[in-house]
Amino acid sequence: MAVPFSYSLRNLWTRRLTTFLTASGMALVVFVFAAILMLAEGLQKTLVQTGSPDNAVVLRKGSTSEVDSGIDRGQAAVVETLDAIAVDAGGGPFMAKEVVILITLPKKRGGSSNVTIRGIGEASMALRPQVKVVQGRMPRFGVSEMIVGVSLAKRFSGLQVGDTLCCGLRNWRVVGMMDAGNTAFSSEIWADADQIMQSFRRPVFSSLIFKLTDTDLFDSVKSFIESDPRLTLQAKRETVFYLDQSEMMAKFLRILGISLTVIFSLGAMIGAMITMYAAVANRTAEIGTLRALGFQRRAILASFLMESLLLGFIGGCAGLFFASFMQVLSISTVNFQTFSELAFRFALTPGIIVQSLVFSLIMGLVGGFLPAIRASRMNIVEALRAS
């Protein structure tokens, strides 16, 4: 017969101090594990939400980002004639020819970092409905004016409405501030693409973004663009494009997180093992009594494993509880793919919760396995003599 579940719970409560200390060590490991996964998830979520499934992005073939892409006006004109491109209110193609430039700006708290300037077309705002002007206005076309993302304005100097930014051999006036929610556009500066190209001496566009009349037409559009001998371009869905932009950084964060948690978890498992060995040593008489009452070795084994799993579960829940508060924080880092500053939040998902709890249970299982084996193999007579 099996040892009652309540027996394991009561034993943990009896040893409240050691239970608290052991669970706290596991909670710390789970906190680090969950926080790193939340960091990677937040980065990917921010970039994926930046794109729309209805939009397609065209880059130079072989380019991995807009920064290293170049599309001349002739190729842009060919793409513009595609029937699959939606039509705007004026009857023209719903497409924006954009240019992306990186500049270095000083941070408010010291140091400097790369910032993305996006030269936009007249359709850019309509293609990104998540972008809202929260202060001032949009920059006028044909004029040296800029609008700044709220995330940049918080972290960098000289980006408030009314300020003048000197870059590209020209002075630009900040006329507005935009909020794109939890997307990468909140970490960009927008201005007229033609003015950016003239100011920075850039003769080509970085990317073409257009809205499809039907999302099912993407494959045929992609096939045409990548097979036309006049073009040296590639097409991606905008959501896929931004997901690719996050892949390198997210992978680095996950590898870093797993490496750290493996190191920390060794200490937590050793702590759990010491706790469970101490429990076995202090309860020798109890174990002998249980065996004398008819409980089998496997029941004793299961009981002690249950205690160690409960320790892991308690630690996992505590670690997740404290990790959940990380969602209120917003951090910024340089995206390895674009080498520009990007602000994003920690994101806790059901998948991360499951992974963290499974990880905590594994720590409890490994930490309690050997002590449980020792308890189950005790000789009844010798155990009773210990009383």
C-alpha cells in the first residue's frame, strides 16, 4: 500500500526552516531561469508584433536586415507594378519605399548607442496602424523634420519635441513623438525618405513594404520577385522578417540562461539532497515503523520522492511568482541583427510557466532520488533499533 500524501506534507511542515531554505534556493534558480526565458520571449514578441501578416517586405537578395540592404529606384518601380499590391485611397499602390540609417546618439545616463532612423514614404503610417502620434505631429514631406519614438525619447538626450538634431550634415527639427506600443517602432526616428537619402548621401532604398490584396497571394508574389531576372531581391512576410531579426539575440539569451541555470541548479540540487539525507537520518525510527506496519520499499521510496518533488514545486511556484513582477520593467539593449538600440519588456507566457515548473520538479527529483533510495533500503530491525 502507498504512504498517504498528507504524510509528506506534514513532514515538510515539521521541518519548516529547512523546507524554507531549500525551497528558497530552488526558487532563486527558477527565478533566473524564468527571467532569461521571459527576456528572450519579450524580445521576440516585440519584434514579431512590429510586423503585420498582411504586409510583405522586400530586401536585396542576401541581406539579413534593412541596414545592409539596397534597392535602386528601377527595381522599386518594377515591384510597384505588381497586381497583388493593394491600392490606397488615391488609387496608387499601397507601398512604402523606406530607407534605414544608423546614427550614434548620447544617452541621458551616460554613454552612447546606435539609433535607427527610418526614412518613410506617404504610405508608411497607414501600413503601421499601431503607430500613434502622442505629442506634436507627423513630419512633413520635403522638410527636415522628424518624429521620435517614446522609448528613445526616454533614454536619449536631445529628442524632445522642439529639439534640433544634427546628423547627416543637416539640422533636423523634432516635431512629434510617437507610441507604437510594444513594438520596435517605439525605438525608431522617422523622417521623409527622400530627405534622409539626400542628407546621408544614400542613393538607394533599404526596403519596400507593401500591403497585399490577399495574404494567400504572398507565395506567388515571392516567386515572381525572386525569379525575375531584372530583380536581385527577396520577399518575406513582415511578421517572418521581424521574427528573423530577433532570432540571433533570442538564441544568445536562451543559451546564456540555460548555462547560468545549470550552474545554479547544481547548488540547489545539492542543497535538496543534503536536506533529504538529513530527513532520512532523523526519521530512521519512523521508516522502520512504516516498514513494520507493512509498507513496501517502493512506498517508502515514493514517499520521500514526493517530499523532494513538493520542495521543487514550492520553489518553482515561488520563483515564478517573483519573476512575474519583471513584466513591469522595460529594458533596452543592442539587437545583434541590426546593431541598433531596442527597448522591450519581459514577457511571461504559459509555455515559460510550464518549462519553469518542470525544471523545478526535475531539480527536486534529482536532489531527492539518492536519499529516497537510502530510505527505502533500510533494514527494518536496524531502523527500529535506532529508536
